Amino acid sequence: MILHIDMDAFFASIEQRDNPGLKNRPVIVSGNSKRSVVSTASYEARAFGIRSAMPVFQAKQKCDHLVIVPGNMKKYQANSKKIMEIISHFSPVMEQVSIDEAYIDIKGCERLFGSSEDIARAIKKKIYARLSLSSSVGIAPIKFLAKIASDINKPDGVTIITKSRVKNFIFTLPIQKVPGIGKSAMKTMEILQIKTLGDINNYSLPILTRKFGKMGQRLLELSNGIDPSKVETNYKRKSISSETTLSKDIFDFENIKQVILDRSQNVGRDLRKKKLVCENVFIKLKFSDFSQITRSKKTDTPICSSSAIFNEALALYKKIRLKKKIRLVGVGVTALKDKNTPVQMQLIPDRNMCKKQWESVDLAVDSISEKFGSNIIKKASLNNLYNKRNPDAE
Ligand SMILES: [Mg+2]
């Protein structure tokens, strides 16, 4: 099961909590200019028909005793951080999607924390105990339904769409509730007389693709209760990199190669320390005239060994036609994943062996550098790699 946790009127609730004078009053958090729109409305303000993204002047027209509070992003972020920390205790597979929303996949966590509903209530309780803020949780076997569910019993609600209810739920779900359906898609829906997600099934894939483009296929999948999107841990968006400004601008291939290897080792060590692998490697070069370029490459398989990172970075470097001297070299990795994420089997066993061997070299190097400092071991392994690999590098 997947849980979608969403804070209730997040910014406004924080302001009401911190300023008792605002309790039970119609409050909006917004900017102060003429063009400002409502960022968040308290539930008391929502009762007047005030919604997020509504121009503030319009909100004032709807409620003459509306209280307007300027936003304090720093404070909201600090609260968000604590909330995400709490949620992450319940499952390692967590994806934060905005400042006040996250998904968790609780597969395998039930034995520890109980049923999906128990987990939802425990999360809500813990957040409330620590921050006096209420939240709503949606539970469903697929991701997009979890999000829809969290909205159903707001505020302070828990909504479960069990496996056996999925079909019926989809059948009657108003099509405008499906994430990603905008105004123009809605017009087409009306023409096709599609009122619920279930109605999508009256049309074939070719027709849906013609009418909705790429989204056609997704809609058809969703209407059949299939959502291939997984809860993605947020490592994916992050990167690890290491760069250095050279003591003088250089043009020499061997020297640059050394620097790339040195940086690759830093990145590799960092990656392994965090128990991550990467699926993308990039290099960054800054030239004597301060112009800069980056080049990146997807790896065939997830990697974390310094030598593998180096090989990818070097391949990128070799493709660049140098015209100017280089003043800065950087190597980095993105598309990060947990190391124990299942990896597709390698097709070439020899390469696999090589990869395994390099991994054990890395482990040895890492533990030695940990004990004796990174410089001692770095030099030796640099030399090793240079002499054995890429003799044709020039
Ligand atoms: Mg929210």
C-alpha cells in the first residue's frame, strides 16, 4: 500500500498555531502587493469560498473580516523538515513532493508498525504531538489514488481505498479529479461525454492518443487501475560532485586526466559512504576565459566504484575538442539510488567480475583512507589506474 500524507492548510495552520489571536478566524497567508494571490487559506476562510491562487482583492470581497498574514517561508520550511523526518521513520521509501506532501510505500513495514491504517494514524498523531498541526492521509494500492484519497476527508482525515474498492472507485471518480487534467483536456472530455475515470474505458487507445496525446495511454492505464509510477526516494533529484580550480590554467591531456581521476575518487568515496549508486555521470570544465561547459552521460548500469565513474568521466572528456586552456575541472554524479535497489543482471559476466573487483578495491581504499587520511592511498591508486587503463587515451 502507498500512503499520501498531506498537511491541512499548512501555512495558515502554522500561523494560527503561533498566534492564538488567529485561531478560529478566516486567515489567508499571502503577499502584500496588488497582484498577490492567496497562498493558503485557513478552513474558516475556505468557508467563505476563498481558495489558493485566488487574487487577494477577490478574497477580501468574499469576506470583509479576512485576516491577511504575510508568509514566512523559513518558518514553514523548518516545520516541513520536522514533518518529513517524522514520516521517514515509518518507511525508508519516501518521496517528498512538496513542502507539505509526501508519499511513502509501506511494503514490508507493516510488521513493524501495524496495518496501513495504523501507520497513517500513528504518523498523524506523531506530527500533531510534535508540531500541533493536523494532516490528512490517503491510502491506496496505487500512487495516484493515494493522492486523491488524502483529499477526501480533509481536514484531519484518513481515507483508505482498499484493493477490492479500487475498481468501483475509479468507475465513479469524476474525471476532473484525476491529476494532470487541465481545462483544455476537460473540454475534450465533455465532447466525448467522459464524466468519470471509468468512462475512459469506452474508448480505444488510438482514439485516446489522438485526443489527449501521450496522456491518452496513461488515462487508459489509470482507468484500468494500473499506475506504473512508484514512490521514488528523493535521492534521484540530488547530485554529488567534486571540482577543483587548478593552480594554473593548463592544456595538457595527462594532467587533466589525473585531475579527473582525483575528482572521480572523491565522488566515488562520497557515493559509497552514503550507500548510493548513480546512473548518470557528468563533467564540468571551466576555461581560461571563464566560459564553461558540462557534459553528461547515462551509465549502462548503476555504478559506485571510482574507476567506473572515472571511465565515464574520461569518455566524456575525450569527446570535447579543447580550444582553450582549462582552469577548473569538476566531476559529478546524478540519478542517485539506494545501493540495495535491485540491479538488472549484467549481460557480460567478465565485466561484472571486473566491476566486483573494482568495488573491493574501492572498499579497501575507503577503509584505509578513513584510518590514515585520504592522501596516502590516493596517489598509489591514481598511478595504478593510469598505467593499466586507456593506454590509447591520447
Ligand atoms: Mg496541503
